[in-house]
Amino acid sequence: MHLQRKTIVVIDDDIGIRQALQRMLTIAGFRVHAFASGEEFLASPETSDAGCAVIDIDLGTMCGLDLARNPAVIAAKLPLIFISGTCDETVRTRATALGCIEFLRKPFTPAELLDAIFRATQEPPIP
């Protein structure tokens, strides 16, 4: 029997990372909605069933922190996991202040991300 887990939103402007995360999370049993930008995510009706969001800090026109401060994201009360290619302590502190579950520096391992997602969604780990 295949367990269908919650939907995970992935927002990353790097198509390679976005597709890799989508494949990994799909294999782990999650439904995934992937977006190339914060604006694309905000315009999508496919986010109401999301269990958490994995958001890149550097998204181009709208940074991940700005997206997290958006009233629609705040109202959704989505658990947030931030990912970033840089490890700026100021950004990490701001992300923590926004209530993020985890701040992962790229490259991170699949286990690190899955652990954060399991904590965010309160899903049991894969046996």
C-alpha cells in the first residue's frame, strides 16, 4: 500500500534544483507543486492543500524572505523551509524570525531536507 503524503510546495528559480527536488519528494511519496518564482506561486490556485513550502532565498525579483512576509503566505500558515546557496547569518536570523522550520545551505543532503519536511508536516519518516 502506497501512503500519499501531504503536498509540498517548492519555489526555486533554478530549474535543475527545482526539478531535482520535485523528483526526490515525489519518490518519497509527496505530491509536489513547483514554482520558478514567488509571483508564480502567489498566482497559483494549486497551493491550498500545501503541507509546507521549501523556498529558495534568492528568487530573482522577489526574495524568499519577501515572499514569506506576503500576507497570503502568512494567512496560509504554511511551515517554511528556506534553502540558500549562501550562508549569510543575517539572512538566517531573519528567516528564523519569520518562523522557518529549517534553513538549509546548498548543497544539502536529501536526508536533511526530508528530515525538515517530516518535522514541518508532522509526517512519519519513511520506514
